[in-house]
Amino acid sequence: MGEERLVALLQESLATATRTGAAKPADFTRVIVDTTVQPKAIAFPTDAKLLARACASGPSGQAARCCLAPVL
């Protein structure tokens, strides 16, 4: 969307809120921004996990050449 369009959208939203009486200009003198980030339960593939998956896939191709011993 781009920064310019987002700024225009925000300005129009605030102008509409003021025009309709939903907000007063004094309401915009201080802004509180909540930057809380919620962690997601995403398992990122690590090199060890990728190697274990390759070794578990069987004795063919690249997996057979790179795996020295099975990971238990």
C-alpha cells in the first residue's frame, strides 16, 4: 500500500472521527502505542533437524552420503 497512502488513510480516519464527533482534536495530543508481540509456536528447521530428517528418509541419494550414524 505504501507509506503515503497509509498516512492519507490515517489522516482521513482522524478527520472523519473529529467531524462526526467521535473524537476531539485534544484526543490526538498523546498517542499510546502497544507493541506487544505474542510468540508463535513455530518450530524453525535447524541444521540438526534437517540432517536427522535426511538420515531418516532412507539410504538413497544425498542422505546415504552425509549420514555417518543414525541419530537416536
